[in-house]
Amino acid sequence: MSYILQNSIQTASIVIAGCLGPNELSVAAFSLMLAFVTGESPLFILWWIVALGGTTALDTLGSQAYTGGTRKTDLSIHFQRCLVILWTLLIPVALLWANTESILLAFGQTDRLARDVQAFLRVLVIGAPGYIGFESLKKYLQCQGIMAASTVVLIIVSPINIFLNIFLVHYTSLGLLGSPLAVSITYWLCFFFLIGLTCLSPAHKRNGTWGGIQLKAVLNPGSCYEFLKLAIPGILMVGTEWAAFEIVALAAGRLGEVPLAAQSIIMTTDQILNTLPFGIGVAASTRVGNFIGSRSPKDAKYAAHASALLSVIVGSAVMTAMIVSKDVYGLLFSDDRDVVLLVSKVMPLVASFQVADGLAGSCGGVLRGQGRQHLGALFNIIAYYVLALPMGITLAFHPKINLGLQGLWIGQVIALFIVGIGEYCVVWLGTDWDQEVRKSIQRNENEAKRHMGHLS
């Protein structure tokens, strides 16, 4: 529920901005998609990928420290370290977004789209620290089993976001730029509301995980290095997948206005649907990490396979619903007949990988709970960049094949099946659960030693 509501913030922004016209729909969808997915760049790590990928280190360190650490307050130190490091990594993001126009032009986008996207992103960056703060605090609570707090906040904030979008876009002179401003305000509200809810939470008080602000312990070089050893692969794990979808979107932009509009609808839909396996993966990472921290390898194994089973069931239900509604789904976003028809042609491809996407999401969560984010990144790099993208681009643009947008998505289908099945095989056949427990014990002991050294 938390991730569905969270993604609804961007979706509402796209739908409301899209009412201004087809160009505004493309700019809003393209800008928000770009903000999500270009974060894995080796030079510039954009905030959504920094937040979603970087906080995967908390999936490992936080969940294992909560049940296996020498002090409950170690979790709060991990949280503060996460916040400091990710806010620092945010600095190059602002520099990149200030010069997005020239980059998009180099990728072949139109002058108007490049200019409008740059203006959109310059406003959107205002909300970046708030989003990272919200995502980090949410992970801190999830590591100790407090899942509902972020959902409550998003239930409160989502209607505010819709109101802000409608008011700023349609009733002020800002026009399209009211959309990123509304999103930015919404994310800061999410962060502040979640801080307030955390302070009032009886469960949080009982857990005793907050030890106050401890900057010297947070900035310990050894601990920061250990955090980055998990965060960087986590960023790559999340970023390589989303960057592949960005490349598809950039390629779709060269197919024409109708394919780009259809791609915007499909990508927005996929972002919503991805919250289901991603949410299962969050539960899996927390459960697996907690069980590993408490030295229960058998329970960790059961939790891992339960999450995979659940993802297959949910993926099958989503696949069926998408196939049934493919002919009319595009009407939710556009009344252009050509756009709706193209969406109906591509939708079966998107539906076909829902089960594989479910396995990738749940098993990715298991790998994060274990601290093996690097394996997820490796699968993504091979599946998308070695196999799927070259194949999809060839199918889309080769003059003898010329499948257009359908060709691009055929490549994505193949990639997700490789990643989903591959990660499940790693969880099923390639995991020594007793060894994962021993690694967790070592992590917690090292953190305790560094903390004692700091106190000395």
C-alpha cells in the first residue's frame, strides 16, 4: 500500500498535467520517469535511484542490527548515516538537472521537449532532500517491523498532492511547472509527517531504537565504507533496471509523437504495477534480514520462499487483469485513438512479464536482506545491457523488421524473465543460509567495535 500510494503521487501529477495537452503529458511523464531512472549513471546519481537503491543498505544493516546487534540504538546510527551519505550524493544531481537540456538534445530529443524537461527538473529538485529523508526514515521503521506508519502518512498526503497539482497547474500562472512544485511540496510533507508519526509511535518508543543524534559515530570512516559497499551495488541493482526502461523511453521518443505518448502511458502503468513486487520485496528483505540477525537460518529460508510464492500469485492476477483490459486501458490517459490502439498492442507484452517481474522483486528483496545486492546488479547488467536492449532496439528500428514500440518491449520481456528466474535460482540453489548468519554476526561485531572505539 505504501509504494502504491507513493507512486500515485507521480501518477496524479502526470494525469493532471496531461489535461493541458499531449505535449504537457509527454513532458510530465518523461521528466518524472527521467528523475527515477537515470540515477545509475557513474557520474551523476539521481535522487530517486539514490533513495531507493542507497537505502537498500539499510535493508541489510538495519534489519540485521535490529535483531542481532549488541545495542538497539545501532539501528538509529545506521539510519542517520544513510541520511548523511545520500544527502551528500544529492549534490551532483542538482548540477546535472540544471543542464539536462543539452544532454537530452544529444540523445536526439526535440528542442521543446528538452527545454521543458530541464525547467521541470529544476523545480523538481527542490523536493529531493525531502524524498530521501522520507525514504530513509521509512526504511528505519520497516527494519523494526513498523510498516503502517508510512502508509498512514501517504493516505493523508495523497489527497493534498492532488489538490496542489490541480491548483498550481490549472489555477495559477505556473502552468506545467506547477506539477513539479506540487510534487516537491508533497515529499517534504511526507518527511515531516513521518517524523511526527515516528515521535508519537508507541511501537517505536517500546523498541528503544532511537539513541539521539550521534554524528561522530555516524561519520566513522570504516562504517561509512561498509555502508557504501552495500549502497553502491544497491544503487546499481535498482538503477540498472530503471535505466534500461529510460533507454526504451528515449528510443520511443525517436519513433514519433504517438509511440512516445503510448510509452508514457505504459511506463506510468508499469511504475504503478512494480509497486506490488517491490512491496513484497521490502517485506522479504525485512523478514529475511531480521531472521538472519536473530540467527534463525531456517526461518529466513522459509520467509524467502514464501515471498517468491506470493509474488507469483500476485503476478498471475495482474497479468490476467491487464490482458482483459488492454483495449480500453489507454482511455484512462488519452482520448487519441491512435495512442489507445498502440497501447492495446503493447499491453499483452507488458502483461506477459508480470510473473517474472514478481520473482525479480521478491527475490531481489531477499538478496538485499542477505547483503548480496551485487548479484542483483550483475543479473540486470547482463540481462538488459548485453541481451535485451540490443535485441529490442534492433527489432524496433531495423528496416527489415521495424516492429517499433512492440520491438522495444519484446526486449524488456526477455530481460525480466532472465532476471526473475535467475535470481530465484540463486535464492533456491545458491544460498548457504548458515553462512549468511555468520556474515551478519561479523557485521554487527565490527559495528560494535567501531562504536566502542569512538566512545574511547
